[in-house]
Amino acid sequence: MGTKRILRKLLEDTTDEFSNDDKPKYKAVLFSIDGDWVTDFPGRTIDEVGHKLADRGSRWYFYPFEGIMRYTGYHTSPNEIVIEMGSPLEFLSGKTINEISKYIERNQDELSKIF
């Protein structure tokens, strides 16, 4: 192997190593009172995503239910599992987005009294 190829290989290995550390591993999923959902706030740790959720601001008022899931890329399937749900729906942790969405939709009258 020539010197150029060795250096290129070392650079590629180093670049991959650093870029993997910077890639998000988790993201937030936010549910509205009628069961609609969006994802946002990618982060490297669950705590980082939690801090972003705490600082999200009033524009997210219509998405009061929050959870954290693994980052699987830009597109999210409704069959992906939510690792951790926030209060008052923490008992839904470990369920899919679709299951949580349907629960919220079925119980929106009771849940709307909380907010």
C-alpha cells in the first residue's frame, strides 16, 4: 500500500470516528391533544434531548405530550418505539408512536382537562 493510500485510509478512519460521535442518537417526539405527532430536537444523549425540550418555548404549546426515542434519521415510522414518555403519560414508555397516538386520541377529553 502506498503512502497516499495509507494516509487516506487513516484520514477516513479518523473522520468516521469523529462524525459518529457528533451524530444524534436520540430525538424528541411530541404529541398534540388529538394524537398528531412530530419529531424534533435531536441530541447525542437522552439528557441533551431533555434539556432541549425544557427550553423549547411557547410555539410548541399545541404539542403538550413529549417523549424521547432513538434517532433513526429524518423520517420516522409510526411503528418506532418511544423509550421514555413524560408526565402524565409515562406509563406509555416502551410503546410505539402509533399506540401512544391512538391512546391520546381515544382519551383526548380527559387529557385536555390536564392542560
